[in-house]
Amino acid sequence: MARRFVDLSIAIEMDVPSDPPGMEPIIQYTRHKESVAVMAGYFPGLTPEDMPDGEGWASERVTLSTHNGTHMDAPYHFHSTTDHGRTRAPSIDEAPLDMCFAPGVKLDFRSKPDGYVATAEDVEAELKRIGHELKAGDIVLVNTRAGEVFGKPEFIHAGCGMGREATLYLAERGVKIVGTDAWSWDAPFSHTAKRWAETRDPRIIWEGHKAGREIPYWQMEKLANLSKLPPFGYDILCFPVKIKGASAGWSRVVAMFQD
Amino acid sequence: MRLIDITRPLDPRDIDKLPPERRANAATMVPTIEYIRPKVEGVAAMCGHFGCKPEDLPLGEGWGAERLHINTHMGTHVDAPLHYGSMCEGKPARTISDISLDELYVDGLVLDLRGKVKGGEGIPTDVLKSAIAAHPGSISKGCAVMLRTGQEDHPLGTPGFFNYPGMTREGTLFLASMGAKILGTDALGWDRPFPVMKRVFAETGDRSQIWDGHFAGRDAEVFIIQQLHNLKSLPTHGFKVGFFPLSLAQCSASPARAVAFVN
């Protein structure tokens, strides 16, 4: 059986806008010629002539938010407790690996306008359209309009969001992991801030995330290439980097097809 | 199928386990994490984004988040050929974001070298050869060979952690010549410990003693994985292993969540 992978992760890089200003990743590159001096600290007397082609090692120092790049949020990101306040919310290093390798299902919400808050009915209608009966443990990926404008300044304002009811619809049916190609699982903050200014209804603030207060679930953001996936028929692998006590961990998310 | 985690976590508290003489180099080994907690810093952060007040947030809580300062070679991580030099096998060296996913999900094989290798010394090629000869599995092209060196008995915080057995140029090229593409170790580093290489260089002036295990990867393209964890939980062979690193643009390495898939 032939195995085929599709990369569902964005690259972590400095020159492509992927996060709001001030929240971008920072990578300091040390290249081979520069590092000879660093290596001479370990090997006193070392000169460039001692090194193959005068080169030392390449290395980098990276400053990243746990929410930069393609990452998985842990329930702790949403609130300090989950399961209706009954339990402490787990952090990313406590994510059970078994749930991170499971069948994927894609919801095509690309036609929904930016800032729209998807409902439970929207999820149900799309599942019916693609002809998939949701199973416990399915990894549900939401393809929004944001995916096609990744890398442009409008990205962080693009795509629909998933509301509280839509999120709970999935969680109540045993879905543990969800994902989106937008910057956030919720509608873009700029759209919600406008609605907040108009309505002053606190229930709309980060409602999809905060649904994790009721039922714990794990959530991936800034996925890539979702438009290349069929609605189902593949596995998702999404093991997060193990960061002690953190609210999220970066993940190289991939789809695996057995053709 | 069972999934077995073979990853060493990124834990800022490791700083307390470093011996004093290593603290100056902590930035290459231990992450610094600024924690933004839901009940404290997260409240202000969230109110800033939404223009709301703390009392508008459910139960007065914001979000949890973190900012990390890491080196790309921290925790369980995958080295790209770029780490060893700008050229590899006569071609521009591949960076971590250039490696295809197929090359990182492969057959796994554990070579148990416990009791046959010594801390602070190079792993003799003869030891590798006899371990492979006695092994019930075999090295397939493109597979991952993971060395169980005995370092599991010397965790961070014990003196033996930094005095690990290391791979030389000869041993590295030998494993590559057998067809292995991913070379892993449960030790802190692939090479012999730096103080050992430093002493030999100071005594002999022999430049070929410097970082020779890694530099061998300029001549035979391999991906080196360091700081594997929990190899004792793996079978000797007959399983898949996945080392999907972060797609850090043009970087020489990346942390990965390394997972074995055992039937």
C-alpha cells in the first residue's frame, strides 16, 4: 500500500505576515562562517583553517509564542478549569498521543463571510452534504476563506469563526481535536470587537474557545493546504511539541493517505 | 497500534538541574518561558484585544499563553544537513524545512549498546558491527537507527548526564553506509562530549577530532536526532517512527515530537 503525506503546516518565518504586528516569530540565524568564533570558545586556539571549508555549524535562536505557527491549543489556553469547573484544565504536555493520530474530516466553510460565526446547524448541514457520520475521535478541520489569503496582511481578519454551539456540537459527539486554517478558531478578533462595541454582550467574546470550559477539547490553528484535502478518507497526525505546563505547542500537522 | 512517546520535553525548570559550570551555556540547553496565566497576565492581554473589561470575561479569566526563547537544538530535535555545513555531498545542504515528510516517517530499529560503550569515549565501530550482527532486525534503506547508550540511567541532574558515549566520524559513516538515514541517540549529543573533544584537540592539535561525528554528515547526508527519551519502551525493530519537525524556515534543526508506532 502506498503511503502519501500532505503537509498541513505553515512555515514559521519572519517575512510572511502570519500574526498580528508585535506577535511575529523572531529567528536569529547563526551561519557557518560566523560560528567558527563560537566554536573557538569550546576549542581554544581553533582557527577557520582548522574547519572543513572554514565552516563551523549553523544554528538558530528562536523567540516564539506557543501560538505562533501551526499549533495545538490545550484546554488550559481557554480557561484554568474545564468540564464545567470540575477539573483542572490540562496543558499541552498532557495531551494524550492516541487522540493525535485519527481519521480526519474536513468542513468546507470557504464561502462563509469573514467574521461570520458558524453555528451547530452549519456543521450539521456540511456533514450531511459531504455524507459523513461523525465518529468519536474524528479530527475535524475547518477550511475557511483565510487559508487562501495566508501570507497577506488581511489573513488575521479573514475567514469565519466557530461559535460556542458549533464547537459543543462537535465536542458532545466525542470529537477531541479540531482545527482551522484561520488565525483563530473563533471569528477574527477585529470582527468580534466591532460586535462587542455594538452589543456589549460578553457571551460573544472568544465564545468558541471558551466552550472548552464546558467540555475539554484541543484545537489547531493556522493550518495550511486544507483545500487540497478531500472531505474524509485519511488520517491526521498532529503530535504537539512537549512544552511543560504550556497552553499550546507547535505541531507539524500532516495528513496521511493510504492509497 | 500503540503510540510510544520518545520525546524529552522542553522544560524551563531544567535550569535548576544544570551544574554551576554549565549555567553560562544554559541558553543552548534550556528554554526560557514567559508564562501568561489565565487569571493574571491573560486578563489584561485579552481585554486589550477586545476592548472589554475583566468583568466581561467568563469568571474573570483571560487566556493562557507563553513566549519561548529557544535554540533550535533543544530537547528532542532533528538536525538538518545544514547544521553540519553549507554543502552536503557536494550540493547545497538541505535545511529543516526542505526535508520531505516521507523521509521522516520510517522503519525504526533500536541498537542496545548498554554495557558495551563507555561514557566520555567514542563508540567503536566494532561495537556497532557486533550489535548489528546480533540484532534480530536489519537496517533497511532510509531507516532510523536509534542508539540506546545507557544514558537513561544518567538523567539531567546526575553527573553522568554530560559524560555520554559519543559517535565518531567513522561510526557515523558506517551507519550511513548501511543505509540508515536517521541516526538517533538517547544522549545529550551525537559526538563525544565537548570537553573530551576539546582535550584531545588541545593535546594533539588534530583538527579531525573536532565535532567529527556531526561533520561526517557533510559527506553522507543523515538527519541526526539527539536527546531521545524512553527507548527502553520500544521493541528492537518492526515498528515505524515519526520525527516531524516544525517547519522553521531555512533552519538547521527543529524540536520534534518523536513518536513510535508499534503494532
